[in-house]
Amino acid sequence: MRVGIIGTGAIAEKHAQAYRNIGCEIAVCSNRSAARGRDFAARHGARFVERWQDVCTDPVVDFVDLCTLPDFRLPVVELCAANHKPVQIQKPIAADLDTARRMIEIAKAAGILLGVVSQHRFDDSSQFLKRAINGGRLGRILEADAYVKWFRPPEYYARPAKGTWAGEGGGVLINQGIHSVDLLLWMMGRVRYVDAQWQLGAVHKIESEDVVNALVQYESSATGVIQASTAFRPGSPERIEIHGTKGTAIIAGDRLVTWDVADSLENGPPETDSPEIDPPEIDPRDQPPLQAAGTSGASDPMAISLTPFARQFRDFGDAIKDSRAPLVSGDEGYRALELVDAIYRSCREGRRITLNAHPLNGQETNGAAHG
């Protein structure tokens, strides 16, 4: 497939490499800085256009990949909808819920796919743990936590829009922590309420938070903690910890590092009474992929694996071909942003925030093709 990229910064480099790895062509790109945009185009065999609108209307483009700051979303979705082009958006879906909701409505009305990049759903560790939870292998889940204790140097926030409410929608939670927020929601389901506190500009000269802590209760009645920071030297791999009545599983970075579960599958296939009947085989995917801690953006934003990006981009391309929703649809991106917004409101107002049980009025508005 042929993709058009709007925004050619650091994350677009990762996207372009992942597209190349799965055989997608970067057909055209645009950037506010013509010099940077042309350099990106030259390195990736693309054609540079000065107007982002020309990416959305280019007849050779199969879908648009939006890699700008979160404050620039809606105009692109509107123009892509008018030209019947699917859109994949680098997280978060938007800087605020109203914009995100409008984007989803527009995509649904036009029958175009709207996807949000949340590549860690495609890590082997996350895929395994999702199946394990759904299969009851950890028993009843009691606690589900996320810890994102990262560090960013002062120069990371040197760009005027970085760490601002208008430009990014917030600080560490909406930018770095939203990956872990998305994983918790994907694995555990909706959150019932949150109680949270933050520190605004604790270390960095930014107007938003660089330290935030939240207590959550899921609709399942399990509880959890979400911690996120870019102020903690030297930066540690992010962790997802799931504790159930049968044991504990922990992901650090993109690897499953702990699987301590009272699980019959750990002892191999069950024995049969008859020697004439072969024991059933265990799906290799059900074996815990235990490894040492892997790649993480704990101290370097670009120290992340290309593999999950490639898997998500392939899923998005297949979703376009099959007229189905991608794994991370606009709805999914909205739900992650909704939880981030609730945590922010709890911090601002100093009270518990109860989340809407049906944030999209009970409608599945994933932007999948209709007809």
C-alpha cells in the first residue's frame, strides 16, 4: 500500500522504517519545515509537498499517517473523510475529548477507517498476557498497575509546544503514559473511577505535569495504580503488573519478565488414561514468553522496537482491505484519552472522578466502512 505522511519528525522516522519493513511505500510527505520535509522525503524515496492538504487529496495515497503534535488532528480527518481516505494517527487521538469525538463522528459518517497508533498492543508479551487474562489463567484479577518512571532532559521540552495544554493536551500522562493506559484498558476493561494527584513542572520548565499518580477502580472491581513521570533519573523501563488470585505477571519494557502463576499449562499437556490417545498439544502462543527486560523509551524516546509498529501497520492495512475495524480504532483511542482526561480532572478538582460507562453514547463508532 502507499501511505502519505503528515509531519516528518522523530516518530515519523520510526513509522517510515516500519512501513518499509512490511513493503509499504511512502508516496508523499509534508512538514511545516520544508527543509526537514525534503530531507525526510529524500531518505525515504517520497515526494515532498509543502501543503499538508495535498497529502490528503493525492490520488496515489491509500491512507494518511498523521505524525504531528496532538493539537493538529481535526482538519486532516475532515479532508481525508471528504476524499475517502483512511487515517492512522500517532497517539494520542487528540489533545481533548471534544475534538476526538468529532473526529470519530466524521470518520463514521464518511465510512473511513480511523486508527490510533498504540503499538505496544502488538508486543508478544502484551498479546500473551491479554490471552492469559481472557482465558482465566491468572484467576480473578485483583490489581492491575502501570508504572512509567522515565526521564527526559530539559532539551526534550525545548520546543515551544512541548508540555503545553494547548499543544500536547498535557504532559507525561498524555504523551508517554498513554501507552500503558491503553494496555490496561485493553486487558482489564473500563475504569469506574479515579483519584489522582500531580506535580506541575516538578523538574522541567513546563506548564503541565511531569509527575502524576492515580488510584483506579475498574468496572470488574479490581483496583490499580497508574504512575507516570519524566522527572525520575535515570529512567526505568515501564512496567505493567497484573495480580490475580492464581498469581502474578509483569511486563517490563516490551518483555514478559515475571510469570508466577499456578497454571496447569506450565507442566505440559495433561496426561491421558489411554496410551493409544495422544495428549492434546499446547498452542506455543500459550507458553509465557519470558525474557529479560527489553527495549524501552525510559531515557531515550527512540530506543523502541520497530516490530510492534510493523505489526500494527500491517493490521491497519489489512483492516482497510477487509473493511473491518483495526485493533486500535478511533473508539479505542478515545477511551484511552477519556481516562487520561479523568485523571487530569481529578488532579485539578481534588476529587474522585467517575467515568461515563458509555463515553460514546453506547455507539461503536470505530470509523469502519459501512455499506
